[in-house]
Amino acid sequence: MGSSQSGAGREALNPFLLINRIMNLASQPEQSAMSGLRQATVDDFNRIAALERACFGASEGEFSPRQLRALLRNPNVFWLIGVDADAVACWLKAGNGRKRWARLYSLAVHPGLRGQGWGERLILAGFAWMARNGLDVCRAEVKQNNTAARRLYAGLGFQEIAVLPHYYEPKHHGVRLIKRLNPTTASSSKIDVAIGK
């Protein structure tokens, strides 16, 4: 298990290999279904709500029933779910009039399946969705003390750009992340301030 993770880590350090994987997914959208993922719908409400409860408490960002229904009906939201409903990701199309970007709004993998590559598969399938929609920047937030998730994001090329004090609740800080899919801009160390507004 350790050797496959280190191999994935080496591949993630090469932005051209990662972009190639993303573009292959973008040109073959059915690949996400073949890899055990499908696009979620309103009919998945109960399955997603149960997974949210298994992964997060109310103080850790679990969606309320009202929030979840609104997100499932929103045409600017892309949901991916594992065929057994044990993994889910929610992506938003966002913009400010000048720029558009994606936001990875939620990533949940059932505790019994963690460490088996579901998070990476969900994120890579989301990158393919971004490419199909002309979005080349992704933002996300993660708990500062969630070292496993931070390693996953770093391995997929996300950069940590800010600490968010008390973001989740008092004394539970967050970290803001950004990922650029375009390899020519991925090396830029300056973050466009418009992304954050």
C-alpha cells in the first residue's frame, strides 16, 4: 500500500502527467461511471445525508436537509457519488463577473473506505468536469488538523494559500487551497485576489 501511494505522489509532482490524466477523463466522461462513480441526483438525497452523518457532525460542516436539497437541485452544482453511496463529492461553479472557478464544496468518504483511493478518484473526476466546463481553477477548504486530507490535496497539486482562523468553529481552523489545471499557470505563486472575492 505504501509503495503505490509513493508512486502516486511521484506522479502528482509531475504536472504534465497529472494534466494528461485529467484530460483523458475529460475526453471520456463515462470513465467515472466505470470506475465506480456516477453523477448524483435529487434521488440520492437519503444516501448522501446518511454519508454526511457518518463522516461529519453538525459542528463539522454536515449539510442541513435544506442545504442538501438546494445543492442537489442547483444547476451550477456537480455531484459525484460512489455506486454504493460510500463516497461523494460536491463541486460548485462560482464566479464574480470577471472570472469563473470551481469550488470543491464537500468531499466525503465513508470511514470504512478511507485510504483506498476514493478521494483521489472523486477529485480527478471533478477535474474532468472542470475541464469540460472551461474551469481551470479550483478552490477548497480543509480542516487544519486533517493531515490525511491535506496530504491528498497536496499530492493532487493543490497549494495551501491561507490559514482561516476559527473557520469551522472556535479553535477549529481551516486552510484555503487552490489548484490550477492549466500547467502554464500552475507554477504561478501569486494568487489572483479576484478568486477570493
